[in-house]
Amino acid sequence: SVNPDLASERQTASFCVERLTALLDGGAEQTQIRRAVVEAIESDPVFSRENQYFQTQNERYEAAVRKAVHLHKKMHEMGWTENGPEYKYIYRALSGDVAFLLHRVFMRSISVLGSDKQIAKWIPLASQLKLIGSYSQTELGHGTYLQGLETTAVFDTATQEFILNTPKISAMKWWPGDMGRSATHTVVFAQLYIHGKCYGIHPFIVQIRSLQDHSLCPGITAGDIGPKMNFEHTDNGYLLLKNVRIPRENMLSKFCEVRPDGTYVRQGSQKINYFTMTTVRISLIADEVLTPLMKACTIAIRYSVVRRQSKLKPGEQEAKILDYQTQQEKLLPQLAAAYAFHFTNDYLQELFNRGYREIQRKNFDMLPELHALSSGFKAVITQHCTAGVEICLRACGGHGYSLLSGLPSLYTKILASCIYEGENTILLLQTARFLIKCFMAASAGQPVPPSVTYLAAVKHGKCPAKNKLDFLSPDIYTEAYQHVAVRLTSSTAAKLQDLIQSGVKKHDAWNQCTVQLVQAAKAHCHYIAVKNFAETVEKLETKAGIQKIMKHLCDLFALHGIFSNTGAFLHDGYTSAAQMDMVTASYLDLLAVVRKDAVPLVDAFDFTDKSLNSALGSSDGHVYQRLYEWAQKSPTNQMSPAYERYLKPLLHNTLSKL
Amino acid sequence: AAAMSVNADLRRERAAATFQPELLTHILDGGPERTRRRKEIETLVLNDPDFQHEDLNFLSRSQRYEQAIRKSSLMVMKLREYGIADPEEIYWFKSFVHRGRPEPLDLHLGMFLPTLLTQATPEQQDRFFMPAWNLEIIGTYAQTEMGHGTHLRGLETTATYDPSTQEFILNSPTVTSIKWWPGGLGKTSNHAIVLAQLYTQGQCKGLHAFIVPIRQLGTHEPLPGITVGDIGPKFGYDEMDNGYLKMDNFRIPRENMLMKYAQVEPDGTYVKPVSDKLTYGTMVFIRSLIVGDSARSLSRACTIAIRYSAVRHQSELKPGEPEPQILDYQTQQYKLFPLLATAYAFHFVGAYIKHTYNRISGDISKGDLSELPELHALTAGLKAFTSWTANAGIEECRMACGGHGYSRCSGIPDIYVTFTPSCTYEGENTVMMLQTARFLMKSYTQVTSGQQVTGMVSYLNDLSRQRIQPQHVAARTVTVRINDPSSLVEAYKSRAARLVESAAKNLQAELNHRKSKEDAWNRTSVDLVRASEAHCHYVVVKLFTAQLAEVSDAAVRAVLTDLCLLYALFGISRNAGDFLQAGILTSAQITQVNQHVKELLAAIRPNAVALVDSFDFHDVHLGSVLGRYDGNVYENMFEWAKKSPLNKTQVHESFHKHLKPMQAKL
């Protein structure tokens, strides 16, 4: 039976939970497919994660390899294919706790960067797991700044081979997943040299382990890079190359080729390739960023209606902690952000699909805008959601600190997303570069892409709100966000120009403005997220209470953003001090409104208990019993040698001599 | 690796510093003599082969516990052997032995023994103290339960007095009443001081402390009626056996209730304690330690991130030039230098509270409790303010180290997971902020009813003078000079006054609408927390500014002044809305503040490495490959990784177990 404190929350839902789930999935049929995949995975004991929190790094790695191998079989059994509708739900159902994820990246990079001949040779081998691939780009000394990579590949015309080397310690490949222990092959990015001339970074397929006994190939040093905050199931590795020779045919040559005589030939446009890299940033948002935040909200909100602490009214029962305004203020904005970014993600997906179609027609006009949006939103969403998960963790007090709450693992995993696929600060600066360029163009009366046309319409009005209810009008707050975004971009552009005109070199001026530029890029993304949420709400079905509750969340998302960054909105007097008091009042009122639907809103995310893997967040609300029973299974409760070795001598008077 | 010379970048950084780091170290330690003694103890511990062991990052949780207990027992013996008895020196010794991590005897040494000293009768001390001192008895302090933490009155464990046998019967009546979290309870302790609701003669007399044996002396097996164990894996605290304890009709003699203050007589008659304010003292003391700990943990993270940022080169600033140190990027400075300034600020706050506590604990022992409520309110807020800020700051330092920060070799993950529980323990931070707010509201009410208040809240007195004008307090003009720390103190003071007043007015408005005081309080609590934060922020800026006058060396004073300004101005920049809304600063002034922050970043840049060197963390204590004093980062990352458990064999057993059989089938 369900804990009555949780059950009562569900009885008062103002909307139909199942309808909302279907909306999030993109249709009821999708929900059905997803549930079938989850059911198939969770009913299979090989995929169980119950013991995960008790396992060592070695055990986690072994389990992940076992699961990957088993998954290969399972997909066959179930008739799931990589192009089928089930495929995208498998990873979510496994909570990512599986090996050979980089194997997929290995295959994709061959498909995108390889010639038809190379694809025909390598893809069948890889898809049957006759070899295990990895993707080696990052080095000890260089990450996001790719031109700085130091690994070399020198072409030897005499033998028709490339000679690969790690010339110094900082050039060692470092971090690639699946490479520490598993991979037999990897795509290595190296500086290509022909006849002493450097042609920049190119990809090469290198075999690193024997297909017979898995021992390292000659000239290869590889291993695991050691324990991390999370991803213990993944063998992130290092790779040192010493005069490793590979045939000329192993350079991936869809765009660039080295002819037998050493002639370097560039062919076709790389733009499509560039587009593929950009889409990766968007594709990670759903599984790697939104899912963890949604799970964390589910856990923290369910726990907050089960946990009772202190009294709100004398003589009454202790209150649910979610009834405290301070607890609502921590959790409900995170819930609103999870929904807001879900819809942002839908918007981006649609935009990218459109972009893909255009690019196939050889129209590359959308590329700069797509690049700017993917960079900025990758940074803003990962940062926002990571902070959100941590807030959920700390909102659960002491029990949140237990691994059994599930929250520490969600946090340590999501926070890696702020770094991989481009470090966030650098990405925001790329978005800022686009904004400044577009702002200048717009000021000069030139056309700019749709997402930035607002930059042209600089208005110097004041916020028209007269009372706190006005701030529940999307026009009012969207306008305020727009105003801030325009102000930050235009003032930074002006500052840049001033500096350059006063004789400061362009790059110095840029560095001196980077703090402001980052703020401008964030404001731009925040504005688009608010605007998109408001527009989405307008189009929603009015039935079943869906639109109403989504409107509340949209308001909450927008007003929380203003409330926690009042300076930006007060600056230049767009919003007055009195209006800011109205924002605060409306914002606090909204907390109490959304509070009533908090549990149904997390139920709509539709996570199974197994997928949450949390003692605090399960759907029946039996928190304490589960925590107690689970803790007893901890290996530390088996007999420890510490007593015999250290405690016994200690307790038996070793010290009384003193 | 040990023989390698110092990285050229770090050598250049140190040569370019404008001040002598040792002089600043002396200030942080409280004088050259304290620095000398600290280093003496550091050498004693770090050169002792008994305290060496494998890198803890490569050990399982059980192994880490085992190492910790081994070191703890040696530590107790050696402390006595060396005759180290000064509390601060014990703290250093322990911190070097355990490298800043918790250890299983923490609760025995830090709570069990002191509680015996303060709350046990002389007879009880005779029975328990010497065995506990000699570690025949190892005890813990079992207060928190599964269902209740900071809200102590909600604890459910019962101790019912049975006059017929003159025993207390202890029970855990519900699942939620199981004791949960006490350190050292899971595996180490054989006794616990248990807090339980006392029932005698059919009446509940509230929470009292009882000495409860939990494991058999000799076999260490749990006693009948006792269920005890480890609560399982956590985010951090791997070396600590945080435990659970369930009691079923477990009987202890009447003499096991700690009876220095309250008593139960043989017939069950209850004798009330004289005053309960005394327990405040311990809380103030422990929370003041957390303030110091916030400073130290943030200092460690800054040391790592700033040294690494001076060693790491990336991308290009000027076309055609070599890759610059990442510390030369404005965005990187903007992430790290305000945190560096914060670490210094919190250090001085910690020193202030410790000093104040020592001063007034003399008064307390003479029975003068007058200053206690304010100190209590102040430490509650500062505990929350500093631990929240440091918690976020440590994470920012880690993020500033990019991918390598995520590796355990950076040491920052460990600092974070060890530190983050301080936001929860010894009083959950939001609850702490609301306690400070209660004091602020009380002081505000006093002022509005015409009384004067003293101490850190005396700025509220100014509000009554403003009262003649019907306007918002915001209407008054303050001339803020953004280059002058003392003028910024005034700006922070105005902000605090404004937010306290606004919270008080909102609270009053809620009270006018509703009946229940609690309900009105709850509906104002977001405002109340903001008011407390503003108050604490003001106190920190004030104390940092006051410190500047104490510094005699001009070069050190100059660099500390820059840090103090950066701390204050960055805080304004981040909370610009508060200053704008209250009319303390204009938009034009905020723009100047933002500009000045950037100038200060550039001014601090040449001294950044020297400023973290001044914290004077030994490499072993720092526990970071990225933050090494010699800066030889990459070579040592490789050396470190080779020792990873996954690298124990050349071919991992998973190959034989899973990969090979599968490939054979295909």
C-alpha cells in the first residue's frame, strides 16, 4: 500500500497525469513503446542496478561489460534495431549504466568521416562487436581547444604508412571512454605531417589491443585513468603511442585524403561534418541532462511530502516539509526548469531537423545560428540542471547524502555534462561572438537569423506592469527578458567598440569583455527559453487541466529567473523597485499554487522505482523502511577484518599501559 | 617524480609576487610562533612511517575504514606520548594524520568524552571516564534519528523509568525512531550516549541523555535487545562508520542517566535542571568550528585550482603567440579570485568567532549569559552563510579545472564530499538562517518600540531615526565610495537594514491577515532568509575590513585590501538588485562597480599563486595532483593513474569472462 501522506497528494491533482506523460513523450503511442522497453529491461536480472551503490570500481566496470554483451543479445531477441522506435529508450531504461557507449561514437565517426570503402570495411565488423572501438580526441594537455592537440601522424611514402607518436607527456590521450580496458581499436585525432609540413588535425583508425588475447599491440601503452567522481562503470583511458605504424588506408578520408605519393587532397564540404558535431550537443540534453534533473525532482519532492518535521500550527501533527515556503522555494523552481527545458529541447530538436533538411539541399545558411544555439543552450541547460540536482540533494538533508537516496550519483553524473562536448564558458563565448556579430549587422540594417531579430528592435520603454497580477502575463515577463538580453548585448558591443577605438587590440578588448559577454549569452538563451515556454503553453490542449498547470510552471520559471537576478532587471530602470516587489509577491504566491500539484507533476515523468534506484523517491513512499532494509545489505555490515586487527587490541587494553 | 624541479610557470609566478607569503601565513596562524609550532607538528606526523598508506582513492570503503581506525588508534597513543594537549594542536595533529578527513573516533573524542565531563556526576565520571580515556570504552553520541534531525523535540526514542528494578527501559518504538547517522556507531563503538524522551511516573519529561552499552566487551557482539550496524555507502565520509541503532526493551541502570543537571530519584521523582541555556555554549562552539572549516576547505580548493590554472596552457589570446596560462583569461579570474577573497574573508570571520567565544565563555562560567543570545544567533547564521558559500565555491573551483577536476586525482571531489554535509549537520542551514532571522525580528521589534539594541545589529537603531519620515528606508541617501572598504561596509549595512525592515513589515502584514503566528512566519520565511543572509554578508564585510587595520606590513596590507575590496564589490555586483532596489546605489554606480571588479582581477593576478601559497598546505595534506606545490601536474597524473585498481593486471578479467566468450560465439 502507498504511504497515506503520498497517496493524499495524488488525489488532489488538478490535471490528468497520464495525459501529461503522453505530452512529454510526444504521444501516447510513444509512451507505450517506452514502457515496453523499460519493462523488458527491468525484468531482466542482468540489468539490475540494486547493488550498484555497494560495488567497487572494478565490479562496476565488470557489470557494465556484462550488460553491454547481454544487451547485444537482448536486442536481437526483442527485435530491436538501431533504427527502430525502441532504440532511443534503451539507454534511458539502463540509466546509462552500460559499457561500449564510445563504441557507438567510434561507429558514428567512421560513418561520418570515412570513405565508402572504409565504411564497408569497418562498420560490419563493429556492429557485430568483432572489435570494440573508442574515440580518442582529448589529451592530457588539451580538451576543447582542438588545434592545440599534440599527437602526431607522419606519412612515410616509402612504406605507405602513417607513423603515430605521442611526442610528450601532455600529448597522451586521456579520458576516452571504453579505452582503458575494453577497446581493441580507436579513432585517434592527430596532427598530420607530410614531407615535414603540418596539415592539422585528422582522424586515424588505430588498433591498440590484440583480437586474440587482448594484449596491447606493439608501441601501445594504454590503461585506465583512475577513479573519478562517477562513471565508475566506464574505463576512461590513457593512450601513449610510440612509432605505431598504420596503413595509409586507415586515415578516415571522406573529406581529406593522402595520395600514395604524399599529395594532400581536400574534397567535399566539411560543413555537414561540422553540423554533426553540433547536433551531439543537443542530443545529449534529453538523456544526460533533463532525465537526471527530473529524477532528482521526483526523489526530492516525494520525500518532502513523506518527511514531517517540526510544527506549523501548535497542537497539530508535524508538517510535511514541502509545506514550508523555504522548501518550496528550493524545489519547485527546479521542477519548473525541468519542464521549461524539456520544451526548449523540443524546440531545438525541431530546429535541427529543419536545419538537417536544408543542409541536405546544400543550403548552409542556418549553420551559424544552429551552432550558436546549440553551444549556448548546451551550456545554459547543463549548468542550470546541474545546480538543480545539487539543490535537490541538499534539500533532502542528511538522507540525501546517503548513496541510497540516489541523489549523489545523479549529481556526480550530470555535472560531467558541464565539461564534455565543450567546456561551458568557451561555448557561451561562441554564442556571444554570434550575438555581437548579429547585433552589429542588425544595427547596420542587414538581415539576421530569426532567433536574433529581436536585437534589431531596441526599445527604451519601461515595464508596463501595474500590479502583481500583471506579472502573470507572458507578454510582460517575456518583454522584460528580451529587454535584458538586448541591453547586455548592446552594452557589451558598445564597450568592445570603445576599447578598440581607444587603441586596444581586438583580442585584448575581447578578453577584457568576456565576463559581460558570458552574461549576454546567458540572457539570450534564458529569453528564448522563457519565450518558447510561453508559446508552447498557448498551443497546448485546454482539456484535462494540462494547459493551466503548464501556465503556472511557465510563470514560475520566468518569475524565479527575475527574482534570482533582480539586478539585471532593475538596471537602467526598466523595472522599478515597486515592480520588483510585485514580482516577488507573485512569485511567492505561485509557489503555494504549484505546491498542490507537485507530486502529480513528478509522477508525470513516469520513472519506475527501479530506474530511480532511490530509497527516498519510490512511488509508494515507504522511505524509512526501505532505507533501513537496504542499509542492512551493505558490505560494511558483513564481518570486517578491522575488529580483529585493530579494534580488538585497542579495546583490550593496549593503551592502559599509558 | 620527487626529484623534479619546480615547474617554470610557478617559479615565475612566485618570483613576481609583491609581498612575502610567510608574513601572511603568520597572520592566518595567529603569529609566527603558531606557524612554527603547526609546522613542527606537521613534520612530526608526515614523517612518521606509521601514518603512511596507499592512496585512499584506490581503496574500497571497508579498506578506508580499516586504515582510518588503524591510524586513529596510533594517533591517540602518540598524542599522549608526545604530551600534546592544547585543543588547537590536537586539531592540527588529527588533521595531518587523517588529511582533513573524518575518522571513526571523532565522536568518541569530540562528543562522548566532553559530554561525560560536562554532564556526568562525579560518580559517573569515576565509572566511565577513565575506561573511556583508555579506550576500553569507545563511545558515540546518538541523537539524530531516521525521522528527525535538527528538530530535536520531535525525537521519538523513549526511556521509561521502572522504579521496581530502578532501571530505564529504552525503546525505538517506530522505524523513524531508529538512531541513524551517528559517527562511529556502526562498527566501532561499544557504548553510546543516547538522547531519548524520558518517561517517569507516567509523564514525559523531554529529552535526556543516557549512557547505553551496545556491544559486549570482549567479543564486540551486539548485546541482546540491541540492533546496530552501518548505514551503508554515502557521498563521502568513507572512513566513517555512520551507524544505526535500534533498541527493544533494553534495560540500563538508573545511574546511567547523565544526572549532573536533571535527575530521576530512585522512586521516580523527577528533579528539573537549573538552566537549559548552557547547552547553547556547545552549539556555539561547534558551529564556530564549521565557519573555520568553511574557510579552510575553500582555501584548499582555491590552492588547487589557482596553481593548476597557472600551469595549464590553452588556446590563444593573441594570434600567433604561444598558448597562454588559463589564469590569464578574464573568465577564469572571475571564477577564482572572488573565491580566493572569500576564503580570506571567512578565515577572519572564523578567527573572530573563536576569539569572541573564548572571551565570553569566561563570562559564562561566571554565570553571565547576557551576550550568549546574540552570539548564538550570529554563529547560527554565519555557519549557514559560510558553509553554503564554501560549498558552492568548492564546486566552482572544481569546474574551473575542467575535465581533470572531475578526476579524483584533483583532490577537489574529495574536499567537496567531505565538506558538503556541513550544510546539514549541526543544524540544517535554512533552519539556522531562520534562527538568526528570529533574533533580527526581535531586535527590530525592540527598536520600533523605542529601545536601543547593541552589538552587530546596532545598525537597526538608525531605522527609528528614519521613522519620522513616512518613506521607505530606501529613500535615504548614502554616498558610497567604491574604492573605500569602510564606505562599502556602510552600503552593506544599509542593505541589511532594508531587508530586515522589509521582512519585518511583510511578517506584520501576514500577521494582520491570519491568525496563526507560525503560518505568518512560514509565509514570510523566504524574505526572512534573505534578511539573515544580508545581515551575515554585512558582518563578513565588516570583519574583513576591520582586519586591514591590524596588518603592519605595507605590502601584505595592500594585497589584503585588494582582496577585501574584491570581496565587497563582487558581492554588490552579484546582488546588484538589492542595492538598486533600496536606492543605495544607482545603475551608473553598479556599472562602475562591475568595472572596478575587473580591474581588481587584473591587480590580484600577479599575486594569485603567492596568495594560495600563504595558506601553506603541505602537498600530502592537500592530496591533489593538480595542486602540487612543484606544479609537475601531467607527469604525476600518469604516475597516479598507473596505480588505479583497474590497472592491476594487464588484461582485465572481464575480457576472459565476458568479451572473449561473446566474440567466440559470433
